[in-house]
Amino acid sequence: MTVIQPEPIPATAGGELNPSHFVGRRAATIRIRQMLENGQHIRLADPWRMGKTSWLRWFEASCTDDRWLQVKVISYTGLNSIRQFVERTVEGLAEIDAMPEAFLDYLRGLFDGLAPDGADGPVRFRMSLPGDEGSALKLMDGIVRTLDKTLGGRTDARPLVLGLDEVPDVILAMLRAGRTADGRNMLDRMRLWRANSRRLRWIIAGSIGLHHVLELAGVSRAAVNDLQPVSFGPLEPAEAEELVQRLVRGLGRRIEPAATASLIERTGAIPHLIQSLAARLRYDEHDMTTIGPITPAEVVSRFTAYIQDRDQSVAPAQLVARIRHDYGPDAPLAFAILDATLGVTGQHEPAPGAATQSGLAEGSPGATTPPGQPGPARLMPTPKTAGQLRAAVMATDRFDAVLNALVEDHYLIAVERGREFAWRYPALRAIYHERRAPWRQ
Ligand SMILES: Nc1ncnc2c1ncn2[C@@H]1O[C@H](COP(=O)(O)OP(=O)(O)OP(=O)(O)O)[C@@H](O)[C@H]1O
Ligand SMILES: [Mg+2]
């Protein structure tokens, strides 16, 4: 019998993942494809670095020669106006392979001074839109309508999937700057574009949940209820194992089976954490290249060092920064609720503020760390009822809304038929515990 060795891949702890190094998400991909083929539009809702952007880029690349779908991903990172949104979208549309010349001519007619960037390359639109936000939206109405019609006339009748990454953040930026009408208009019109699409499919992704945006805009859920929510969550066990094996081969090392299990357990099968840990396993504790087999003890000590390392681990720090960004003025309440669900912390200092002050954490079942195990990753979920949480924090009239948002954002999970709340992912709970500790910030 020939044993097929998994193809090695390099650890990519930061930056963009090369689509050919993407692993897993098979079931979710099948589900999403079916939805798209059925004419549905999708919202990718996942918290902190679960792999939305990587999936979009991989899906785009893997559909290059697809018979049924064409995919274009457009990223809106860092933008904060409708005009910028339209400009970026037009740039993106012009890059699409096999875009009918008629549509490109139409775009050229709309914008002065547009020229192909090199004879054979994609058409590049360098422009700055004249006019105000309202006219930019109107322009976009026409572009979407024309694009959808043009696609219908193609010999290749594949639907075009537009994967829009970080759009919610653009709208949030407008709302936070006090441009509420612009934010609302944008939500409204995007809904209209989706409703009128025949050949276009829309995937909206972003690190911030759309519910934050809707709330701030004062808009009802109806604005996005045509979007089917999909969330990836951690990798499935076999896929996590595949990622580990491929990364370990990429390191030129081997791994003991018990160490693979420990690595998956510590990281909660969250691909970003697996990658980050793998990147550290290239070197030993003394920064020397190492080639011996990875042991369970090495996994445990390196993971603990990773989440405690304040100098190099940017990503864990982002978990806390993300909460501050997404919850804005509600952040103190969000932190207090999350703190109150942490529980007793074993070998480490007491959990921050609320949990200890409230006395909730003491004596929680399963909250202590087994002897000999480094603390954080062994924390056990300690569900609290909404009443306990309310008593543990300085509850305001925002309490219900913030608790709900924490569940929607997948920080917390409602258990016991919605009566109790706990951290959804123990690995994120461990990181939060390390990074949130106020005496260290
Ligand atoms: N399926 C995967 N296979 C291999 N690595 C992955 C996979 N998914 C995610 N990763 C790793 O996790 C990292 C973060 O993923 P990504 O940037 O796609 O997350 P995200 O959900 O878009 O994050 P954010 O919420 O910050 O936008 C990637 O750089 C990569 O290292
Ligand atoms: Mg992303």
C-alpha cells in the first residue's frame, strides 16, 4: 500500500494566504455553491480571523475554470465613503476576466480619461469620481443594472459572484463619522441591487458583523434578511489534522500523534491559531532551527508562550482591539460581560475585574487548571445565566443588546436553551483572558 504524504505548505501567520495553501472548508464550500447556484446571496459571518478572506480568495481562484460560477473578490479595506466604494468596485469589475467589451465600453463612457493599462493587460480605471455621495450611488445603480444585463447576454452564461470583503466596515466608518443618511442609503441600495440581480450573486463578508452596522444606522434587519448567513467556525477535525500535517511537513519536522491532538485541542482547530503556532515550531525556545519530532509538551509550552508574548503576537492583541472597535461606546459593557464569563483561571492571576469582584467565578465547576498543565488553554466553559451576568456588570439599558451582539459575534454561545451563556471557543477565551487582563495593558 502506498501512503500518500500530505503536500507540505509554509506557515502563513500574517499577510494574505496563498490560495494554493488553503486547506479544508469542503462542506461549507459545497453548501455555499448550492446556495449561489440557487440564486441566493450570502453573508459570511465569522468572528476574528476565522478565515473569511482566505476562503474568498481561494474560492475565486478555484472557480477560474469553473463551468457554473465565476467569482470576483473585491476588498474595501480602509475605505470610508460611497464614492470610494464605487471607485473600488469599478476597478474590480474592470479586472474581471472575459468581461464583455460592451460593458467595458459602457464604463469608459461613464468615466473620462479611462484607458487600458497596457495592450493585453486588464483595463485599469484610474479615476476620482466627481459629484457627491448621492450621485455616486446613482451611478452605481446604473453600473449594477447594466452589468447584470450584460452578463445575461454572454455566451458563457455563468452567474458572476461578487465577493465583497469588508463592506460592513466601510458603512460603519460612514455612520461613526455622523454620515447616517449615507450609511442607510448604502444599505438600502445594496439590498435593491441584490433584489434586482439575475446573473449577479453577492457575498458580503467582513470582520464586523452587519448587526452592529444595522443598529447604529437605526435600520431593521429587513435590510439584510435576503442574505443567507454562513459561518465557518473552526476547521472540521480531519481538516485541522490535514492542515497540521501539511504545515509540519513544510517545517521539515515530524509530529507525534499525541502532539497533533494537543495542537488541535489548544488551538480549537482555528486555522489562524494553527498557522501561528506552526510558525513558532520552526524554532525551538532558544530560537534555534530544530528538526526533532514535535512533542505534546512542546506544543503546550509554545502555545502558552504565543498567547502570552506581548512583543510578537500581534494577532492575540487584535482580538481585544477588535472588540473595542466593533462595540464602540458599548465596549466597556461588552468587556465586562465577557470578563464575567471567564471563570476561575487556575495558575494565572485572577480574572479581570467583574468576574472576581462579583464572586461569580469562585467555585465554578471545572474552572481550575489540572495540576501540571499551564493555565489558560485548560479553562473550562463556565456558563452564566443572563441574570448572573447582569448582576456582575454595571448593567445599563444596553445590556440586552450587547449580550445579544456578543452571541451573534460568536464570542459567547447561548446554552441550556438560551438561558445560559459561555465563551463559544475555549481557545479564544484563553487568549482573551491573557490579553484582556487590565493590569497588564
Ligand atoms: N482554510 C485555511 N487554510 C489554511 N490557513 C487558513 C485557512 N483559513 C484561515 N487560515 C489562516 O488564518 C489567517 C487569517 O485568515 P483570514 O485573514 O482569511 O481571516 P478573516 O476571517 O478574513 O479575518 P478578519 O476577521 O480579520 O477579516 C490566514 O492568514 C491563514 O494563516
Ligand atoms: Mg478578512
